[in-house]
Amino acid sequence: MKAGFLPATRNLFIMWRGRTSTVSVMLLFLLLAPITSRAQGAENPEGILSGALVAEGFNNVAVCAEENQLILTYENLIYRYEVTALKEVLRLVCENLEEDYELVIIIQRRKIPISAFSISSELYKSWLAGKTEKEILRANIKTTLNTDNYWKKLENKQKTNNSDFIFEIVLHPQYNANFVGFVDPVDSQVNICPELKTTLLPGFSISGRVIFPIFNDLSSEGNYIRPGLSNINQFIRLPFNTFFSATLGYFSEHRYGFDAQIRKYFLNGNFFLGGKIGYTGYASFFSDVLYYTHLNTFTPFLETGYYYSRCDVQFKFTYGRSLYEDAGWRFDIKRYFGEVDIGFYYTQTDIDKNGGFNIRIPLFLNSYMKSGPVRIRPAGYFPWEYRARATRYGWTNYSSGLDIGSSMKKYLPGYLKSQFFE
């Protein structure tokens, strides 16, 4: 009995010791796994940060980490305000990276690099924790239009969450009015204009709008469904902080044809010189009938402007020839209050003088759909302009809906830095 019992006891002890070893190895693996994961995360900040930005919904994301500098780029299609998107990117960086870097963030527009924002991640974390004064952070933020040296390090990296062939359906409200007298002081028109747009290649986009009438006291044309701004556009970044835009399509003021704009920025984006050329004809779609003329009107313009970032004020002077072939000039002054723009203008041509004001206010929803090939959202802003002499035709010009100045404003270095703390 004893001889039989001892081998069995020995075998049982060996089996228990083997299981104990297995359990010990498993416990050791579980304890070391987080350490290993953190070590891998520290070694691969590119993958972690790229995944975090894509999960948040940012497009065309790329990250390059080298020594103490981390360069990342993104395009924002999910937040109404570019400053909000930039703050969200900084939050994701601070939450997902334990190590401190000198951050360089390049903001894209239609896959084209526009401007760069740089700050120490350590300093930004300290400010978020309330340990650093706002003025110290402001003094250490650097913004620039000179993105070439940084972009070269990202140019050959694969961009994740590509924005090509993402179709956006944007709902634009439209309000037109004439102030005509004391009995019925206002004749007005209310429309809704859905727009379908997409980007196919870097800088290349297609968009089309249809105007649906809701209420109309103005011309009889306003009672019918009709085409709105529709175009094909190519946006290009040229050397020396110069930007070019070419548009072919249907514009406002019943014009169709070709529009080209160029703008060169100086003083880190605060001062610019530019020009615009249009070659258009008349076209309207009324009561199921298309009326048009051949291309017959040439409208050249030269412009210059200065942005005084300390007071968030933009000055602009334009000289050229409008649709009624009257030569003259226009002076604009505009003040930015966060996302709200309020401006005043004065025009003088060889046939008329006029003036008025314009506003641009944000619409509801601060953020939009984060994924999907088709996204529906409201327009980000509602612009409106008042002319003191509505029946005068001096300085009447079309809009392509793709003005370089309006598109570039929210990316300019001075504007980003000024609005960052608003």
C-alpha cells in the first residue's frame, strides 16, 4: 500500500507544481502587459495619435514623430469652427501621449496645407491644469503660413481617413429683402438651398445647389424652383504663400462662366495683394425655360487688405469694373467677434455711390456627422448684406461662392492665434 501510495503522491505533486508554474507565468504576463503596452505606445506615438484623430472623425490625418518634435496634419469636416477643431486636436494629443513634444499642427483645406500652429505639449497641459497663465501660453504659441519645411516630412506619409468622395449635403437658408416704404415696409423672399458637394482630388471640388422657394414677395422668378450656385473649382497653393482659385460654373446675379482669383500674403498672413478676373454671360431658368447669352462681360479687379490682429479688424480696398461696366472702388472694414462678423462698406463708381453693412452669424450645431460617405448638415454660417440704395446698379458683382478671402480667413495665423482664447 505504501509503495503504491508514494508514486501517486509524487505524481500529484509534480502536476500541482506544473500548474503553479503555469499560473505564475500567466500572472506575470498580466502584470507586465500594461507596462509593455505603455512602452510600445511611447515608441509609437504616430499610430496612437493617428488612430485617436481618425476615431474623432478628422480626415487626411498623418503624424511624424522625431526626437522631441511631433508634426501632425488633419482636415476638419466635423466642426463648424476651425478654432474648435484645433482645440479638440490639442486635447486628443494631451490625452493620448504621455511624453512631451514640441507640437506642430498643420491645418489642411481640401488636402492642401494652409497654416501651421505650434506649441509645447508640456506647456499646454500645464495651462489646462491651471498652472500656467494665459499670457504665457499666448506668448509661446507660434502660427505661420510657411508650412513647406514641415509638410515635406508628411508629404510621403499615407493620410488616413481620406476625404475624397465624401459627399456633403449642406442646407443653406437664404433671405432677400427690399425696404420699400412705410405702409408695407419690407418685401421679402425666403428660400432653402440644399447643396451637394465633394472633393475628388487635392484642391479639386464639385458642388451644386438648387433653390426651393418658401415665401416670396419679390420678383416672380422667386416662385419657381431654380438652380443656385453650382461650380467646379480648383484651389492651388503656389510658392511664397500665394494661393490661386479657378472656378467654372453658375454664379449669383444670373451669371455663368469663368472666375479666377489669386492672392499673395505678406507679414505672416496679415497683409495681402490680390486680383480677380471674371468672364461671364447672363443665364436664368424661369418657368421651365432657360434664358442665356454668350459670354460677353469681362470684370477685372485688384485688391489689397490688412488684418490688425490685436483688435480683430480687417481693412480691404478693391478697385475694378463691375457687371454694368462701371469702374470704381469699394472700401470694407470688418470686425470679428469670435464666430460673428460685422462689417461696413462704401462704394463709388462713375455712375453711382452706395454703402451699407454686412453680417455673418453662426447657425445651430457646433459639430456634424463624423463618418459615412454621405453626410447631411446645416450651413455653418448665415451671411447677409444690406445696400442703402437697393435699386441702384453701381458696383453690382456676382459671387461664385468660393472667394479666396472668405475661405482663407479662418486659417490665417493671426486669426487663429487671436481667436484661440476667445
